[in-house]
Amino acid sequence: MTFELLLSVLGTLFSPPMLALITLGTFAGIVVGALPGLSATMAIALMIPVTFTMDALSGIVLLIAIYAGSMFGGSVPAILLHTPGTPSAAATAIDGYQLTRKGQGGLALGIAAIASATGGTLSALALLLIAPPLAQVSLFFSAPEYFLIAVFGLSIIAGVVDGPIIKALAAGVFGLLVGTVGIDVFTGFNRFTFGITELQGGISLVPAMIGLFSMSQVLIQLEPGNEPTHQTTGPSTLGRILPTRAQLKSVRGAIFGGSAIGMGVGVLPGAGGEIGSWVAYNEAKRFSKNRSEFGKGSLEGVAAPEAANNGVTGGAMIPLMTLGIPANIATAVLLGGFLIQGLTPGRSLFTQQAELTYSIIFGFVIANIVMGVLAISSARYLALISRVSPRVITPLIIGLSVVGSYAINNSLFDVWVMLAFGLLGYLARKGGFHPAPIVLGMLLGPIAEQGFRQTMTLARVAGQDVASFIVSRPPSLVLIAIIVLAFGGPIIAKAWRSWRRPAVKPTG
């Protein structure tokens, strides 16, 4: 990255309109994360239609600012009400709520804000340092490698959600089928359009995602007995917000350790903030000098998981921007935002669109810093957000879903697509199928198909069969090995644990 490019990037990002956009997106993410029942994934899916009228930089920066803010927002109800706003804040609730009961809820929010901002900023800097070299590696990639990368992305379906693997795979296969709808770009024939003109361009991705993630959740909450609980009263006092120098020093190790764990977990496909936060909490407890305080109101117990779940954000962006592989559900939706803006993750981002790419990364750094400032300065007001009634939230989500879906192409057909996928997502959830594999199938299926068919053409020109052509390329062999480990790793690990576990001798 040249000095001239750096000056151009910083000049663009520090303009008043861009700073205002980053601040707005970050604050919106904090608010969404603080509302129990909503998540970063839902926030990103709902806001993608808003980015259509923006340029690529503004649109993507807005989405990642929401992503960063929502990761902290989930800690607000977790600390104050013992109700995690997002799954990744579950570990924070353990000690955060105990601090609130002691009248130190404000201090817990302050520590959470500092840890979140630190974890997110460090992970964004790691993205800045690690992503370009990985993008250079992708220069050796051609159609066979992109096909294998898509297959690898599909291989994480089994690990991206909890539950039976067969259900995750079935949902992924359905997503692949949905991705085939429309005109075949190689032959020009209609596929599964059933005479409906609007389907010739394929199933619109954003309405489908809004339906699967947002509308399906609304339908579940509308079921009798499933209304999210909320509290109209909260702690009488938050106490001081900013920690003392001694308190900051006591959580320093937990913050940096949690950040490193979060970045490492974030890069792993299928892992997310909830995994990173629990791992960081456990490690902080294991290495703490005050282990007995954990579970009773430990500041380290708040700092470690918050640094980790925000550290996950930058780590997850690394495979997304360099290889086009979403590491978790939120980045799968972000991938849709990239593609809609005409941005193809990979080498072209760091070569042909270097200024735009580095602007996005530095925008991510700024968003995390802004998030920390906003979180600390508005902590007392954030306490009120967590008490908003679901009777207000639910109509708002429905309205945003309908308007957002219609605004994509000014088409009522997209609204029907959103409603259809909302019903599909609702039925899938009731049957134990998570909607995330469906989205992964829809996103990666067309990439895998295009890569495979181009590989067939290249193999025919080279006078080889497809298998021989693929294995004759060293990058493809590396990717094949990774795919085999992705599929076989969990099975091998389970078998190893079973073999190492001592047999239980019968008694009596």
C-alpha cells in the first residue's frame, strides 16, 4: 500500500458525510444488538436494500459498521437484564449481571465497551495486514480453484449451525437448488422458471435473506407463548462508567487474550462470536489470578468474551474478502452485500479495486473506534433500549422487511418472494432446519457451478478429463486436502475422543 493511496483513503473516510455514515451505522448496530431477539445477521439483511442507492464504498462501510456495533449491543441487556441481546453475549451475562446486582452495571458496560472496541480494532488491523498477502496467493487461482473454494465453503454447512448434520446438509442442498433458478448463462435456457418472467433473473437474494432471517423470526415470536420477555424496570443505578487505571490494568490480559482468541476463531469457517466468547471466557478464567471471582462479578469475565466476539468480526472478514468464503452467518449475508454492489471477493479487490478495498478496511477500523466512543458516552441511555416492548419491535421489523424488499427493484414480486421465504424459514425452524445453510447454498452454488463448467471447458481444451486436470494443479491439491480435512476432521476428532475415553466398568 503506497503513501499516496493511504492519503487518498484517509481523505475519503474522514470526510464529514462518511464519518456521519459510519457513526449512524455503528449506532444502529448497537441499538439492534441491544434489542433481545434481534441479531447482527438480521440487521445486515434488513439494511442491504438501503445500500442500493449508495455507492459501493458507502454501502459496504454502512453494513460493516452495523456488524461491528451490533456485536457490542448484545452485551447491554446481557449485563443489565441477564438477557443476551445476541448469542455471542451469553458468556458476558454471567459476570456482567452479577456486577449490575452489585450496583456496578455502568462499570461493566464501560469495560465491555473498551474491550469490544479493542478487540474489533485489533481484528480490523489484522485484516489489513493478513488479507493482502492472502490475496496475492489467490493470483495463482483459476476456474478449478474457485470451484474447489466454493465446495470448501459448502463443506462448512455441517458446522455452521448446531443440530443434526443431515438436516444442515439437506438445507444446503435446497439452497443449491434455489441457486439454479433462472436463465442458464452458458446455454441461455430457462431453468425452473415455470413461465414466470420475474424468475428469469433468478431468486432475488436480498428478499430471500430478509425472509429467512427476519420474517421467520417474527412468525416464531408471534406464536402464543413465544413472545420475548422484557422488563419495564431496570437497575436503580448504573454507577460509574469509566474504569480506573488499576481496573484497566487488571483486565488488560483478558482483553488482549480475548482479542487474539476471537481473531483466530473468526477465521475458522463455521465458528462465530458465540464460540469465541466462550473459549475466551474459559481461558481468562483458567489463567486469572482471581479465578474465584468468576461467576460472582469478575471484570475479566466481562472483558474477555466481549473482546473475543468483536475480535471475531475482523477474523471472519479475512476469508470473506480474500477468498469469498463466509466464515459465519453474518459474513454470509455480508457476501451478498458485496456481490450486489458488484464486488467479487478475491484478488481483484486488492489489485483492480485497491483504493475501495483499503477504504473498506480502514472504515472498519474507524467503525470500531466510534463504537467504543458511542458505547461509553451513551451507556446510561442504552439501558433504556433493552426495555423496549416486543409489541413495538415486531411491527417495525415487518414494515422494514416489506419496504426493503420492494425497494430493491420497485417490484411487488420481491415482496412475495420475501414472504414466501419467510414462511419457508419459519417451517424450516419448526422442523429443526436452520436457514443459514440455505443462504450458503444460494450464495456459493452458482459460483461452484460456474467454476466447474469452466473447468470442464479448460480440461477439454487441454485434452484431459476433469479429475486429471484438477489434480495436475498444485493449488487445487492444497484445496482438496483442506476440503478432506473439513469433512473428515470432525469425524476423526470424535473417533479419537471415543478411543481415548476410558471404558466405564460396570458396578455391582
